[in-house]
Amino acid sequence: MVRKEDIFPIGIGTWNIDCENIEKEIPSLMYSFSHGQNYLSLYMLYNHGEVVKKVKKFIDQVGREHLFITVNLEPTIEDIQDVFEQLNKYLEILDIHYVDSLQLHSPMFSKIPLVDVYTEIQRLVSMGIVRYIGISNVNLEQLITVHSVVPIDFFEGVYNLECKIYEDNGVLDYCKKNGIRFICYQVLRRGRTAKRNYPLLLELSKKYNKTQNQIIINWVWKEKNIYPLIKSTNVERICENIQSFDFEMSREDYKKLNQFRSSEFDGVSIDWEGNGGITIDQLANQFD
Ligand SMILES: NC(=O)c1ccc[n+]([C@@H]2O[C@H](COP(=O)([O-])OP(=O)(O)OC[C@H]3O[C@@H](n4cnc5c(N)ncnc54)[C@H](OP(=O)(O)O)[C@@H]3O)[C@@H](O)[C@H]2O)c1
């Protein structure tokens, strides 16, 4: 079993894995693993369940106990029994006995109260089929409400140079104070942040002889203590991402990245309750 303290800084994301060409994708996943990446995130909604089915081969090759596997509950929970049923589907398809972390992916669409969902997840922990409890895409108020009833181990949310909403709304600080590991998705905004060629990233990239993406990943991990979850099945880009940790930037440069603001993203108001508008899981996909 992988202890939560032993998770590699970059997790393996699985959105958009090419299921049609999985024979080509598996060696890339193996490459990630052989370079230390041991955190794997799965979601049944990706490609109608195909990603989970296809990635099983990777899990089997590596050996289940060498991976920390996080799975996501779909937002279609209408009855509390759906929580166990959805988890069980992952266990059956992957032919494993437990998941390392279980989280509700999109609480804004949940039809039953969050606390009820999480009380049920805690029951699954006591049954030994879930090791840790995660939560994703909630705001500070929702996090505090759930964490006061059920202890949360992981928070998964969007964080990158341009989208700092979880810093602004106090979630990052709360996680830090309460020992909750913050996992961020879309740290590179699927490569779109670098394409914007912000002068600050260009300056630091030149100064440290690293790519803009490496500057972002280094800052997120070393300065913010956030674990980026990145999807890449391209060996060159996997290398690029992993080689983000072998350098230190000056205090002043980390400070410049901390202070960087994007007026576009700062102006967005998020729909936390699923009533329409921009939902937090779509924030990083705006403006391009
Ligand atoms: N909880 C949530 O609501 C939520 C939301 C979104 C995502 N997620 C999870 O987080 C993971 C990561 O998010 P994401 O996949 O949306 O975004 P991402 O990791 O920022 O970007 C992935 C995309 O960028 C490319 N890429 C990776 N490294 C790159 C690099 N160094 N330079 C240029 N392009 C690069 C990948 O293509 P190649 O494979 O060709 O390299 C892929 O198309 C997902 O896979 C998913 O597991 C969770």
C-alpha cells in the first residue's frame, strides 16, 4: 500500500486518455510510474467508463499495491445506496479490494445533502474498502461543513497561475491548517497558460533555463505545497513535467508568481450550487 506521505508530487490524470489506442498509451503510463508517479485518478464519466476499463491493464502491470488510486463518484447520486454501488463498480471493473481515496467529483449537482454522502463514505472507510476521504470542487463553507462531521484527507480543486480562486476564498489556507493535502487539476490549463507567453513566465523561463510549464509546476509544488494532477501520455512531456523539481527559484521570483493576477479570471463569478453559469470545474477552460 502507498502511504499518503509517499505520494509523488505529480499525480497521473486520466481525462482524455486515448482508449482507441490504449496499447500505445499503456507504455507512457508505465513510463510515468517508472519515474515515480504513483498517484492515479480515475473517473467513471471519462469516455463512458472506457478509461477505467482500459487503465486496468496498467494497474495490473504495475501491481495494485504500488499505486495510490483515487476514484470519483458521479454527480448522479439520488439515493444513498448509489455511493456504495458506484464504488463497487470501480472495485469490480478493476478487480481490486479497496480504493485509496474516494471523493464526490461535482457536489454542485448532488441531489442529496453533502454531509449524508460523506457520512456514507465514512461507513465505507470503516468497512475497509476506502482508505482516505477526498472532496472536490466545493467552496470553503461546504468544506468546513463536511470536515466538521467527517475528517477529510484530500481536497481536489483547480489551481494554476491564472485561477487562484481557492487561495482567495480561503480553502488553501484551511487545508494547510487542517492537514488536508491539496491536489490541483489543470495546473497547465492543458498547455494554454504557456501559449499565452506571459512576460513573467518568459523572463523566469530564460533565467532558469526551464520551460514555462516547468516554472509553473515548480512554483505550485515548492512554494504552494500543492500536488499537481497532470494528464500526459507523451513521453517528452512527461519528462518535461517531472523535471520541474530539480531547481530552486529565488524568494523574489516565487513572490512574483504568488502576486501574478489575471484580470480575466479574477472577474469570474462561480456557480457553487449548480444553478447555472460557470461551475468551478469549468473555470480553467474559459477565455481561450
Ligand atoms: N476534479 C475535477 O473536477 C477535475 C477536473 C479536471 C481534471 N481533473 C483531473 O485532473 C487531470 C489533469 O487535468 P487536465 O487533464 O484537464 O489538464 P492538464 O493536466 O493541465 O493538461 C492535460 C493536457 O495537456 C497536455 N500536456 C500535459 N503536459 C504538458 C506539457 N508539459 N506541455 C504541453 N501540454 C501538456 C496533455 O497532452 P499529452 O497527453 O499529449 O501530453 C493533455 O492534453 C485530469 O486528467 C483529470 O484526471 C479533475
